[in-house]
Amino acid sequence: MNNTPLRALTVLVVTLAGGCDPGSPAADYEGYLLDTQGAACQHYFDCCTAEERASQSWLGDPPAADVASCEAMPRVGGDDISEAIAAGRIRFDPVAADACLRDFEELSCDVWARRGFLDRGEPCGEVLVGLVEPGGECESPLECADHGWCRVAWGDTVGTCEAHLEAGEACVRHDSACPPGLTCRGDGSGATVCGAPLEVGEPCEDVFDCRSFVCGDGVCEEASTTPRCGG
């Protein structure tokens, strides 16, 4: 089964349902999601025009009129991770979370436009730490220790944690089996291996081959500098 590289992704949340004890790790994580949503809303209103905000579907239809109404929008996800934290399959790191928030809040509009919400490297990539060792059951690669991956058979919802592959090892494109910093890309011979993302100008076969996530006419291209408003 293709596993979305969830470490590259952070769920945006605004209002939270109950179910977590105040002061518990899961509640701390939900508080972090509230803070990240507030920071995202602030950037959208600081860096985007009303016309640009209208093109962002997650801001609502009609779009939120101000930061406060943006923060008050219904929640769009986060329960699965909260449940995994409460069950001891994921550890939430509040120190990394605080550093991630500070990093994001300090981004200028032009840098934010290029990076989007959260970078995949430190410190944001260390906010959630998987605790399930290889061989244990998992529902997401986020649950696997040492940046492992969750092998799930097609049609199943529960899989098994496995250690990540090493650089140069054969992989299946779009799976999350390669370690942080590497991607599953073509090696020029028709095979796919874990390797460093390709730079602008290098030949590519898929958007995930490129560091910019843009593969046009078989060559990695520069990403747009204004995917979410340029300030």
C-alpha cells in the first residue's frame, strides 16, 4: 500500500473536541495544533490579499474575514494522532514543538510563501516521535521508532513497523520507506532507489524525485515562489 509521507505533513486544527485529560500529552499536542493554526491564520492575513485568501479552500466559503474567525473554524483532523499519543504509540515532544512554532512565527512573508507551513527538517520533523519498534503493529509511519515506516497491505488499515531503507536500496515510489532527507527516485536505469532529492536542472521522472517537487518535461524545475501569497 502506498503510504503518504506523513512526516512531511502537519494537520491544521482550530477547534478541538473533548476526550483528552487536561495536561496529558495528547491534550498538549492538541494545544500545539491550536497554536500552529493560529500562526497559520496570522500569516495568511499578514501576507495575503483578500483575493489571494479567497483562493484558499481551507479558509472557508466564504473565507474567514479575520484572524479570530479563521481560528474559530471547525476542526479538520488530528484525532488519529491524539489517540496514538494517548495509547503510547507516539510521543509528543513539547520542546521541539515550541522551537517549531517559534521558527514558523518568525518567517518573513517571502520565505513563508516558498516553504509553506512546516518544513520537513528539524525542529518540526521531531515534534512527533514514533515509539513502535520494528515488528509492532502500526496505522501510520509516524508511530514507528527511528523514523521507520509502516508496511500496510492493500485494503488493510493496520500494518507492521519496519526499519527504514538505506541510501541506494531499492524502494517503491511514494511509499515512506526511505529515511528522512531521502526520497524514492529513479536512478536513471529504470529502477527506483532511496537517494537525495534531485536539484533544479537534473533529469526527473516524478515530482517526488525533485527537491522542489516540480518535474517538468523530464527536468526538475524551480518551485513557484508564491504558492501561498508573496507578501
